Amino acid sequence: MKTSTILTHVTFLVAAASVAHAQDSNATATIIAAATADSIDLTILNIFDTAIAEIEDVYDTAPITTRNVGRIGRRATPDNIVDVHAHFVPAWYKAIYPNVGGSEVPDWTMAAQLAFMAGQGISRALFSFSTPGPNVYPGNKILTVALARLMNEQAAAYCRAYPGTFNFYAQVPFPYTTEAIREAEYAITKLGAIGIWVQSNTEGIYLGDATLKSFFQAFNNFSQRPILYVHPAVPVLRINNVLVDANPTTYIDGKIEFYFETARTIMDLTLTQTIHNFTNINYVIPHVGGAYPSTVDRILKSYPTIYDSSFAIYDTRFWWDSAGPTYAHQVSGLLGMGVPKSQLLYGTDFPYAPLAPQAGSLAAVKASPLFTADEKTAIFSGNVRTLFGSIISW
Ligand SMILES: *[C@@H]1O[C@H](CO)[C@@H](O)[C@H](O)[C@H]1NC(C)=O
Ligand SMILES: *[C@@H]1O[C@H](CO)[C@@H](O)[C@H](O)[C@H]1NC(C)=O
Ligand SMILES: *[C@@H]1O[C@H](CO)[C@@H](O)[C@H](O)[C@H]1NC(C)=O
């Protein structure tokens, strides 16, 4: 590694919290050592060489100097908007999962990401990988655990390269809860993850399932405020022990299935009282709740004992992002549920969302007659600061 890039690494060491291995001149060796300490063999992944090369490249070429730390966003983006719903798609990830929910996985580059943000007035993006996360090899624990780790190392590299501009939610290898707890701890305490990304269902298992309870128990006790990002996934059926896409229509999952996935998993989290029992966990829900606001009364009215207590949680520990064309009409359903405007966040779903509705989402929030100028400013940046507080160095 060149001297200049070593200085670069020292700079983001100072800027980013909990940096584990950037101080080493060989990121590959450090990443392998950390994985080995957790009994994870990253080299069993067939994309290991490509992925680790991309991670090394990010560390070696990140355009960071003392002067531009935290300034990349401010210079380019006067509106200071925080995007809580953005996705990394390194080429190596697309190579192992090229299509999702009936659509091709989009191409993505950091340059395109930064250009998009500048164009939208976004100064900071909170990243995750999108569905299926690390569940590219259903039923294969060793590969799933290794892939989750590699994804988190990649995410951490991108975020360290742009301190002040990017943060990430970590992946965990559900449904393997022991490994998921360990990965969450590693990603949060060593890699600086701000929360954990999970899917509405993992290989057919919804979030309230008893097999995942030990994760919620442990995550509820994490010292950093536990924040769970609940991303929709493709619905599946298990037939003869093979997972089959359960979309009953000829329309892609992105049209409507993802919205029902969000509703299904909030239903499961609620009726199992997972959200009631683990009182530290905050939930970020994309697409202003998908189909949940339309279905909540039907789901809960027959459970009078948990009806009110559930709404009290949706109003305080649930946070709802705007990703997609949600502010034309859909947000009225969430407001109709009584969710305070202070629980609303801004998200884009870049690069997965088609550009037109995405830009429309920004324009729609800005144009909405339902919110005052101050409430819109809070949706764009204030509310997310309340949620994350000191977890993010604003
Ligand atoms: C970095 O570490 C890896 C794994 O130990 C090793 O294969 C590689 O040669 C090292 N690279 C450099 C430049 O030292
Ligand atoms: C979480 O903390 C509570 C209260 O300190 C404790 O009773 C419980 O055993 C802990 N659970 C786990 C899974 O660590
Ligand atoms: C939550 O606690 C209630 C009892 O108060 C119990 O019936 C329910 O099974 C618990 N659910 C979970 C997911 O822990």
C-alpha cells in the first residue's frame, strides 16, 4: 500500500467509530483473521477473490483527506437530506444474485451513488444490501454465515471510505440465530454498523417465528440502541423442501408482493408480541408500512388485549420510511393510523427503485399539503437524528 493511502486510512480511523482493521496495511489479512477468530471461512465463497479485491480497492483508493472528511455531502448537497433506504450492489453481489423478485438486480457504482445523492440534495445515506441479503444459498449455513460476514466487511469499507456520508445496517445470517447474534455483535462493535437489516421472511420464516426469538432476546440487550431495519422479501412456499416463489400473479413482486410481505411480518411480530416483549428494539419500516396501515384493524381487532398496546408501539418504536411513490396518497393511511409525523423518515430505495417514482417521492414529500415546512424538514433530517442519536456522528 502506498504511503498516501496509509495516511488516508489513519484519517478515517479518527473519523469513524469502532474501526477494527483499517489501520493494517493489508485489509485482506485482517478480515480473514477476524473471520477465522469467529470460525468463519470466507474462502469457501466462490466470489471471495473478487469481493476481497473490491474491498481492498475501496480501502486503497478512497478519496479521503483530512479536509474532505464530512464535507463530501455538504459541498454537493445543500438540502442536507438523509436517505435511510439505500442499497449497495457491488458487482460481485450481482454476480451471485442477478435477479430478484422478477426484476434484474440493478447495476450500481459508488460514482453513480454520489451523483444521485448530489442531484437529490441528499447528504447522507444509510445503506444496506437488499433482499435476499446473505440468503443466496438457502439451507446452507456455512455459506450463508460466510456471505453475511463478507457483505459486512464490504459495507464497512464503503462507509469508512466516506465518513460523514455513509453508514450501514449490517446483515445477519438468519435463520441461524447463534451466528446471527455473533455477527450483529461483530458488525456493531467492530465495524461500526448502526443497526441490523433483516428481511420480512428469511427462507419462508417470518420475524415473529419462535426459532428467531433468541435473536430478539439478545439484540434487545445490546448496549447500542438496537435498531432493526425490516426490509420486504420475496414471498416463498416450501414445497418438497424446495423454496418456490409464492407470487400468485403475473406481476413482478415489486408491484404488490413486497407491500404484503411488510404487512405479514409486522402482523407476525405483533401477534407473537415480539414487539411488546423486547422493549428496547426500534423498527424501521420501509414504504410507509406497505399494506400494513390498510390491514391493521382487521389483524388486531380480534385481540383487544394487545390492540392499544400495539398502537402505542407503532407510534414510538416504529419509524416509517417514504421509499417509493408513497406520498401521493399512501402516507394518509399511516397518518390515519395515528402515527405521529415525528416517526416519519425519508428513503429512496436507490438504485432499486425506478428513477421516475423515486424523484417523484422527493417531489411528492416536498409538495405534500399534509405537512408543514418544518414537518418536512424533520422528515428529511430531524427525525432520523432523533432515532439514531449518538449512534451516528452527525
Ligand atoms: C495480504 O494478506 C493476504 C492473506 O494473508 C496475503 O495472501 C497477501 O499476499 C497479502 N498482501 C500483501 C500485499 O501483503
Ligand atoms: C437481557 O437482560 C435482562 C435484564 O438484565 C436479563 O434478565 C436477560 O437474561 C438478558 N437476556 C439475554 C438473552 O441476554
Ligand atoms: C411475550 O410475552 C407474552 C406474555 O406476556 C407471551 O405470551 C408471549 O409468548 C411472548 N412472546 C414472545 C415472542 O416472547
